[in-house]
Amino acid sequence: MKASYVIAALILAAGACLGWRDHQELVATRSKNTELLTEAAVFGITPDPQHPREKVFVSHQRESRPKLTSAEYIAFVKEMMAKEEKAQGKGPDQETTNRIKAFEDRIAALDAESIKRLIADLRSTPELNEKYRNGALMIALMTLSKQYPEAALTLLAESENLLQPYMRKHLATGSLSNWAKTDPVAGVKWVKEHGEKCSDLMDDSLKRGLLSGAASQDPKLAFQLISDLKFKNADNAFGAIIEATKTPAERTATLNALHDYASTLEDSKTRAHAIDYTLSLFADAVAESGFQNAAHWFETAKLSPTELQSLSRGLSYDFISPGEAGQWVEWMEKTLPSDQASKQISSLVDDWTEKDYQAAGTWLTQAPEGPAKQAAVRGYVEAVASYVPETAAQWAMTLPPGKERDASLKKIYQKWPKKDPAAKAAAEAFADQHGIKR
């Protein structure tokens, strides 16, 4: 990691550590990335291009030095303003980078009241323009959120115009997540007491942050808190809890907590959905750990056949370790009911082929004949039909005669490129050859 610490990364890291997988939130966060990086450039600091997805936190070795004053910090920010005007887009020199780090450390060394005074002084000073003021504020606010989350939440509740709405949510969610790691019950109480006053913050994303923090320490308590938080969509609660699990032992503890929670649900459909959906959320992290580690966890955690089926529904090629897709295909064939195995194998190989058609094709040529290979062929055919329909047709014809082959041939015709008269004629000849109805 480079020495520079990025304001934008600090802001986005707060959301990342909450486990925000909800697509809308992700899109919204990404849409603000350019703006945040611009704010970061105020201080001449940029993300490390070698580790663009790495979470960044202020964690330097602190040196013994005088307590930071608002006047000193504002003077430093003004100096950075002047340097930017002279630099004409050039990055900071090493001395400037070291000074930025030192000021971040000195802010982190302040107590909660001192950081709040610093924030108040930054907001009121006429000496900074809006861009620099926001950059300086974000360093102080993120430090307060991380080290004194209750104080950060109080400040947000008292200052409705402190930040733009989307940043208020980021900070509130991060603060609740951090607070929940030490006192989740107090965090829930804060949500209940401030629900009306801070209605602009009280959505499922905020509650997810709290629940994720609680789950990282006590998954059983996290499940118990779901009803208190009154999620609009309970699936958001399950997602927050699962995203807090990082190790096999934590996954097992969360699995046991899920069983306990499900036993308290009276409605059978609600109970079944809670187990099925939550287990499907385990899939990405389990697959990412590597096939052998996943297989070991399945055995030690004693997942039932039904639970394995639920988990497998969440498997995504994007999280499967390189070179292990074939092992997962074989696992699906051995573990899942035939109908489910066929559907999921076809889907997995389709995605695999889109991402790495050479590896998928090599595996396919070596795979033993049987239902798993037939399902894989269907997925492969669907993936390549738009690009090399002739090759797709060759593979489709390896399927046994019947509805599956017919369906694959029809799919090839539908995807056959028809950009010019010759291509259209080839597609129609293919359809005639195989009796495909238009």
C-alpha cells in the first residue's frame, strides 16, 4: 500500500465494511466515486493503482507531539490549497505526503470532544473554499465515526446540513456498524429513539450496518435483533449477518445461530425462506476460500442435503477460485438432485465460458460422458452461439437426440449473427437442416 491515504477510499471503505451488496447502493456509491476522488485530490492524494479495491484506514504509528489545534490544521489545509495552485496537477512530493500522514495521525490522537471542536471550526472558518473544507471535514468525520461512533451519530442527528444526504448515510451507517461491535443493544436503542428525527437516515442500509457490526461479534444476538430493527425487507438483515462472517469457524457459528433463529419463526414458509436464502448467501465466501476448504467445511459443519442445495443456489463463477470450476461441476452432479444439478451446471458453464472460453472448452473435451457433461454442453452452447454458431452446433449435436438437443439447436438459431445477407442465409439453412420452426 502506498503511503498516501485517500479521503475517498476512507469514505467508501465505511460502506464496504458494512457489507453493502444491495445493487442500488453499490451503483449509487460508484456513481459518486469520481466526485470523491476529486475531493481527495484537494490534498494531492490518490489511491494506490496496484490495490484499487483495498480498504484504507488511518492506522499509522503515532508520534509524541503537541495536541493538534484547529488553527494549525486550518493553516495546513490553506497551505495545501496554495500548493495545488502552483502544482498544476502534479502529485505531492514525499515531504507533503509525510505531512498529510502526520496530520491524519494527530487527528486520530484527539479525543471525541476535540474532534468535534475541530469539525465545528472547519465548518465556520471563512478561510477555506468548499472543496477543501469538505476534504478536511471528511478526514475528521471518518476518524470520529471509527473511534467515537456514538459521538459521530449524535453530531449527525444534531446537524442536518452537515453533509450531503448520501454522505450522511455513509457516515451514519459506518458509525452504527462500529458501535455495534462493542454495544449493539445501544445501537438499536439509538435507532429506535432517533427514528423520527433522523428519518432521512433510517432505511435498511443503515440498519444493515448496525446488524453487520453486531454479527461480527455475536451472530446469535444479531439474529435476535432483526425483529427490533423492523427491516422493510428481512433479506437485507440476513445479508448483513452473512457478510460479517469471514472464517470457517465464524460461518459455523452463524449457521448454528441461523438454526436457533429459524426455530423461533412460527410460519413455515417464512422459516423455510430464512434458511434457504441465508444459506445461499454463504456461497460466494465459501467458494472463494477454495474448493478443498469448502468441501472440508461442508463436512465439518454437517450441512444437510437440503442445506447444501440451498447453498449451491448462490454459487457464482465470479467467486470460484481459478481452475476449480470443473470441480464444482462435479460436486454439483454428485450432491444435488438431478434437475437442480442440470440447471445449475448449465448456468455455471455458461458463465465460465463467457469469462474463459478456452479453459471451459478444454475441460469439456476431457469431461466424462454423462448428465453433468450434457448439462455443461448446454451451457457452453448458449455462451458461444452468438460468436461461433458453427462450433456451438457441433457441440449441440453431441447431446442425445431429444428435447434438450432440440432446445440447444433452436437457441443457436436465435443467437446466430444475422448482420449481413450471407449470415442470414447461413442461419436459415441451419434452421432448415434441423427442422427448426420459425
